[in-house]
Amino acid sequence: MKPAEIEAIILKNQQAAKIILANSERYAGLPLLWAEAIRKKHGVDVADEAPPELPDFKERFAREEAKVDNRNLKSRRKRWDLKEWRVSRKGNAYIVKFHFTVVVYQSAKAKALNWEAKWRVWITDQLLNNSKVDPKAYRSEAEAKSGAFDFLVRMQQEREVSNLPVLR
């Protein structure tokens, strides 16, 4: 090992020892004994500087959960474009997922006025028995189907919030 590498390791050990010694009630047993040994060998002084605040369990858990949700969302978005949509009697593309009926249709008003953005998304929540139309209008059916995914995720979040018990 090179001397620079050894110094880097010693510095990291000193930093770890400071954290452990500053939070002695949190780190009991072997970590505390190790930190005491580092302090004796390398002269670590806890009073030099305050150790960085460590995130508590809830913060770390929330961060990890957000990462997993983000990964799940990315993979769901990839699979969404591969889904096979059915065609209704009126000729609109639709799909049923998670008790939501997602319909992509061509707006009659936009079609009559010859607007570029003619495609709309309409989602019905079968569990809560309510419907919403995406305020966005899309230029193509494929673009509307991709946009329907984002609108569906928002509707799912609204459903989760509405199903929470009321705290009094």
C-alpha cells in the first residue's frame, strides 16, 4: 500500500471514531471499543469538531422507499408502452388497470375546430366511482397513451390519499 492510501484509511477511521465517540449511547459494545482504540492510537479528539448528523431510521427508510418507488415507476413506464389496448364500440382505445378504466379518445370539439392537439385521456376509478379528464391535450394517440400513464399514477395517488382514515 502507498503511504497516501494508508493516510486516507487512517483519516476515514478517525472520522468514524469521532462519530462513534460523539454518539456513545447509540454505539455500544465493539464499535465503542474500536473507537476508543483509534483515539488512543491516533489521538482523535472528539471536541475538535462536531460529527455530522446521522439521519435517523425514518429518514433513511423514506429515502430508500423513494428510490424503490422511482425504480418501480421507471419499469412500469417502460412496460406501459408495450401494453395492448382494446378498442371500444365507439372506436376509442381503452385499457383497464388497477380498477381504473383508461380511455384515450379524440376530442370532437378539437377535431371540428381543426386544432393540432386533438387527443384526450379520460380515467374512471371503479372503486371510488369517479371520473376525471386529463387537462392536457395531445397531438397523437400514441402521445396520449404515454401521457395516460402519468395521469393514472396521479389518480392512484389520489385514491391512496382518499382511503386514509380520518384522524380526529
